[in-house]
Amino acid sequence: MPTEYGTIAKVAAAVVLPQLGGFVNGYITRQEIRGWYQQLTFPSFRPPNWVFGPVWTSLYAGMGYASYRVWKEGGGLDGTARIPLMLYGAQLALNWAWTPIFFRYHQLKWSVVEILALTGTVAATGVAFYGVDRLAGLLFVPYFAWCTFASVLNYYMYKLNTPASKTTATIEEIHDPAKKK
């Protein structure tokens, strides 16, 4: 029985770890939803706010369980799981970093850059996990799909909420200052 309880405790710890960052980031998000966030222009395909909590809770649980499976099957940090778990840590840090960049600091452009890095790292982690444990890799597919969708959503929010400015010039405008607009 003690071994069974030890396994349950390890699975629980792996599932809870990503939720901790989600809990902190949920607090940051709630502080901004009624103010700054409501003032933004949203694309038509943005889900309602209530969708995000259950989706992230599910994704965090899946990634946590996947990390446990890789840790167990890959011999922990001393075995073949070392690089996949390092990637997991990197994607988790990027995941947790996005919320303050977007919600706390209102940096729409940098949140796009950050979420693209996150999405790429999620893909790399999923592939690395698959090499150690097939189910663990497959558990990253919905997470990658959501991050891809979130990247597109984030990009459109950046474009819709960034004032248009002329950042290019014609050859004539560069060579003949009188033709500048």
C-alpha cells in the first residue's frame, strides 16, 4: 500500500504544479478583466471569458500528468527524461510569463512574441515527451492546439488594438524629402 500512496502523491504533485502558476495568473487576470481588458477591441472568434478557466485547468492537469509519466518512464532527471523535462520546465515558465506580460503590463506586441515562443516550446516538449512515453506526448496535442489558437487570437488583438502608423516609405520619399507625406 505505501508504494501505491507514493505513486498517487507523485501524480498529484505533478498535476498540481502547473495549476499553481495558473492560480497566481488567474488572480492577475481578474484584476484587469473589468478595466483595461474590457476596453480592448476583440476579434469575432474570441471565446467568452468563462471558457478560459476550465480550458487552462484541463490543459494544466494534462501537462502535469504527462510530466509525471515522462519522469517515471524516462528515469527522472538522470535518465532519458532529462531533456524532455527541461523543455517542460521551459514551456511552463513561458506559459506562466505570458499573463503578466499581457494583463499586468498591457504589452500586446511582446505578448505575441512570447506566446509564439511558448507555442514552439510546447511543440518541442510534446515531441520530446512522445519519444519517452507515447501517451505523454499525445497529452500535449490539445495544449499545442490551444496555444496555436491563442497565438492567433493574441495576434489579432494586437493588430486590432495598435494604432496604425506608417512605418514604411517609398523610394521616392527616402531620396526626395519634398515627397514625404
